[in-house]
Amino acid sequence: MNQILLVIDAQQELIDGNQEGSPIFNKEQLIRNINKVVEEARHSGVPVVFMRDLDVAEGEGNGFQIHNEINVPTEARVFDKSATNSFYGTGLLEHLKSQHIEHIVIMGCETQHCIDSAVRTATISGFDVTLVGDGHSTLGNDVLSVEQIIKHHNTTLHGHYNVEHFSIVRDSEEDLFRPTHNSYRES
């Protein structure tokens, strides 16, 4: 099965915060889990794709770059986006189709925005998705705590389907590159 790891908006300023904003929730664990899954992808021969948001640090400088504590494979592809959705105007969908990708493992920032839209768009675009339940985070909002947002999305997106393709949520300790979607379909 052809698959990739997609790491969304794991950028320096978004993760660490800046003078106007606080750091992402649980940033040390997020970085640790991203590195763990990137290493597992490399070990499994799974390509890694990073998505950067042009709104972070106004699309320039060190703040815009992938966080300096994240181990980016030299062969990793990097796409930049100007919208919440990683598939909108980025060339990501064309890249995935050209590589005959069937399964996408997704992690990164922010849960209720870019992560949610990527998972949902991937399923309607013909991909099975594994969302890393302990591999995404957020800055939060005024309505729900960060813990509630993450828990809500892990619950809502586990089993989210679009007829033939769907998402499941698994933690970083699991064998993420051995998809379990077929056993889920049969239950």
C-alpha cells in the first residue's frame, strides 16, 4: 500500500508562540511525537510531506520554517498553503495521486482548523486517513479548552467516513504505517 506521512503547520512561530501569542498546547510532547512518527516513517520507507502555512510569521524568516527541533528528512517534500485546507491551491492532491497514495497519516497544528479540514478533505478525495491522536495540537479558543478540542476531534474523526474512505485515530505508539482500515470496514 502506498502511503505518506503529512505533517501540517509544525512551524517555529506557531509551536513556540510569539510576542502576541502563546505556544501551542503541550508543545514538547507534540514535537517528540512528530519526531517519533517521522523516524518510524523513514524506517518503514514511507515518504514524509510537510505543509507550511503562509500566515505563520507572515510567510518569512525563521518563524515560518518547520520547527528547528523537528527532524526533517532531507528527501521530505514541503508545500506552502495560503488557506486552512492543505489541499487548496497547493499541489498536494496532484502529488498524492501521482504517487498512487492510498493512505495518509496526519499530524501537526491546529486541531480544529487545518487538521480537521485535511482529514475530511482527504477522505472525500479518495484516501484512507490515520489521524495521530497524540500528534496534533491547538492554541484553543474562547469556547472550549484545548483538551476538549483535541478530545472532541479525536472522537469525531475516528470513524469519519465518506462512503468508501474514512479516518481512524491511533496514537503514536501504534504501528501507524500498518493501516487497520480494512478490519474496521469488516466490523
